[in-house]
Amino acid sequence: MPSVVVDRLTKTFKVPVREEGFVNSMKALVHREYRQVEAVKAVSFALEPGEVVGFLGPNGAGKTTTLKMLSGLLHPTAGDANVIGYRPWERDPEYLTRSALVMGNRNSLQWDLPVADSLDVRKAMYRIPDTDYRDRRARFTELLGVEDLLTKPVRNLSLGERMKVEILAALLPAPPVLFLDEPTLGLDLSMQKRIRSFVAEYAASEGATILLTSHYMADVTALCERVIVIHRGSILFDGGLAELGERFGGGKTISVTVAGTLPSLEAYGEVLEASAGKAVIEVAREDVASTAARLLADLDVQDLSIEDPPIEDVIERTFASGDEPDRSSEDAATS
């Protein structure tokens, strides 16, 4: 059975509206107006045990709102969800020990206590058996490389160090479901790589289901075979990374290096870059083989490579598709 089942989950916020200026401020004290903001619109998906799934979208797309509903921090306006047999917003004490939400740049540990003491507090809160606590703390501490941080107060840690101990603390109860919201935000490349390796190791060893949001595509490509793309509260895509590239990636790029002067290549495809002896052209996927053969036959080619477009470009095109007007709706409105 799936670990997470989301069925038309919807969240609408009631937001106060006030015009600028002193007079309007006074009016708002007597008669406040509101508008409805639909942050998440009938979102549905399912996650299998052991899956690590990327949850992608621009700022304000509804990612964090969805994760907060699934972790029990927010009540939905409509729809339903089942996470390992629980309805999250009912906040069953057992569920709170079997799921975890880790948010980048958010602190959940005791600010003035040493890390080791904060971990002991977490042990008591979640009633983790002594043997399990010692084993997990030792294993996770080694995997994350934070042995020398245990005696430091949390307030003295750098952002990257704090993020690692936050993840360590969240996983002490060994939750089978983990929601990660920008876990590598603001971290340097070394820290990002360390956390990605740890998340992959945890998912593999514990069989945990992980839903990950990130603006760093390296996180997604390293950890996720499947991605869910959300934009303006609605899901645009749910499938494999390769399928995403085929659907929204446009063509492929051919990088070619020739001996001597670079001729005009407009006849082969759209020229994206051109310099002395080297060019990058974009061609339709179905024309890649024939175009490469033509280049090899027509030119003195020294090097040729074929690549998919960068995943960042694919995601950007996916978002752009969500901004396009619904033509069928427009036609219906004008007919």
C-alpha cells in the first residue's frame, strides 16, 4: 500500500485586504475586507514506501502549504490525506513520532543548550528506547560528520552545521515518512553534498518515504527518480525525470567542434552558441540522429556530443506551461 495518499487536498486562506493611506487604515478598523487565496487546489498524488520524490515549484506555488498539511501543522479546507494510516491534521501522538518535517532555515532545537542535550530532550519527548536512541545517534552522527558539534550550543553553530543537527534530531525516532522543505537552502556545495548523501542513505537503509522540495536541481537529480511539479496550487506534472525532459524539454543540444573556420550552421538547427571552431545547436528530438549524421558528413568534425537540456531549463518551461491560458476555456467564454 502507498505510504502517502493525497486526495484532492485544498487549502484556502482568508487574507485581509487594506488600501494604502491613513484614511483606509481607519476604515479597516471598522469594516475589514477579506479575499480568498487558494494556495493549494485539489492536489492528488500517492507515494510508495521507499520512494524519494521531488516536489518542485516556484515560490508561492503551494509546496510548503502542502507539506504543512501532510505533517499536521495545517488543516485543509477540503480534500483528504492518509499518511501511513493517519489523517495528519488530527495530530495523533503516534503519528507525530512516525513522520517528520524538516524546514531549511527553521530552528526546532533548544537554542542555548548544547546539541547533545537537545538530542536528549528529543529522546524524552518521543520516548525513544535507550538502545535505539544510542544506536541511531551514533550512526547518524557518523554519517553526517557532526561528532565535534555535540558539545556546542545550537546558537554557536553555522547554518550548515545547524541544518545537519536538525536533520539528525528529526530522524532519531526513525520516522518512515520524511518531509524535507529546502533542506540545503543557503548551504555551501560541500554541505549540500553531505546532506544529499545522508538522505539517500537514510531512505535506502530505513525504507523511508521522502517528499523533498528544493530550488537546487542537484538535490533533485541526485535523489529523485520521480518529480511532482506544482504551480499556482495545481499539479502540472507527476512522473519520472526522464519523462519530464521528453514532455517539456523541447529539443536536444548538439555541441560540435570543427577544424578550421566554423561555417554557418543555421541549416542544421537553432544556433545557441557559436565561437571559433565550436557551436551549440538545438534540434528537435526526432531529428537528432539525422542532424548528427549530416554534420559528420558535411563538416570536418573533431568532436560532437548530444545532450538533453539542463533540468533547470526543463523545469522553467514546465512552469511556463502553467502560465499559458486555457485555450479551451477562452474559446468557451467567447462562444
